Amino acid sequence: MPPKPWENAEGYTDPTAYTALRHIQQEENAELDAKVNTLIKVLKYIVSLSGFELINRIELRDKKSGRCFR
């Protein structure tokens, strides 16, 4: 059974480390979200300039984290 994120390696609750790591992860996620939003806007702009119309959603997967964006 994998450890819970708020527990340390020994299984004891470690709220200080959990809070610090959670804030770091939230910042990384916010940066990644901004990067994906910019990329999608650029792709839509290129499609429009090329004389095409986007008819389906754009789906992307981050190679590093494996996170999917729709």
C-alpha cells in the first residue's frame, strides 16, 4: 500500500512537509497550465492563419508528468 502524501517514510503524520510540498506542486501545476493555455492559443492562431477551422478539441499529454490536457 503506497504511503499517504501527508505521512513521512515511517508512516507518521508530517503536516509541515506535506504543506510545503503541496504548495510547490500547486505552483508547478499553475506554470504547466499557463504553458498549455499559451500553446493552445498559438495552435489555434496558426490553424486560423492557414485558412483552416478547428473542429475537434485539442488533446495534449505532457511528456514529463504524463498529465493530459483537453
